[in-house]
Amino acid sequence: MSQQDGGVRVALRGAQIRDVAGLQDRLRGDGIPARVARIGYLRPPLTVPGCHVFADWIPGGISKTLWLNVFYGPHTGQQSNHAFWIYRSAIPRGLGVLVDIYYDGTFGLYMVKAALQCTGT
């Protein structure tokens, strides 16, 4: 659900947990360079064909501040285990997002290098 402030709220329920391609198409339709996948439950480092996934909060990775701006924006409370926000205006040029949907409908959120084969841009 796209908001006026540039945020997109994603609630994972039922079919959205199973239809990763459909969710990816909806995010891209909202202007978000995105890849949605079912990689596996917390198995770093993440290997996604066609994508360069950045590690979180380490040198050479994505800063915590950037991650929070992209995935929380003005929201300061804990997000639901089955819903999250993405703020497209906070995604720097050349980067995109990766949503890893786990078997139980929970998820992992990561930053990736934007590339045609990864994020469609």
C-alpha cells in the first residue's frame, strides 16, 4: 500500500507469502528497485543469483542509519513480524532492496546493488 510520504507498507498474508513474483512486481510497480526471494531463514552470507547483497552495519556494508531510513523512515516502533515499510525516497541511486520471505511469513530486509538482473533497474 503506497503512501503520500513515499512509503510503501507491505503486509505479508496468505498468497503474498507464496507469491514472491507477484510481490516483487507490485513493489517495482510502486517505483521500488526490488528483488523478492525465498532464500532461507537467516543464512548469511546471502547468495542471490544476479544480486550483490550488502552486509549490514560493517565496513564496506550498509550503515544502520541508511537501513533504518529505507525500512523504517519516520516509524520508530517495532514493526510487525509480518509487515514492514520501504521508503523509496531513502533508497540511494544505484541501490535497491531485497526481501527474503521465510517459510512462516516472517522476512529479512537487505540492501542490494541495483542491477537489471537483480532489481529490474
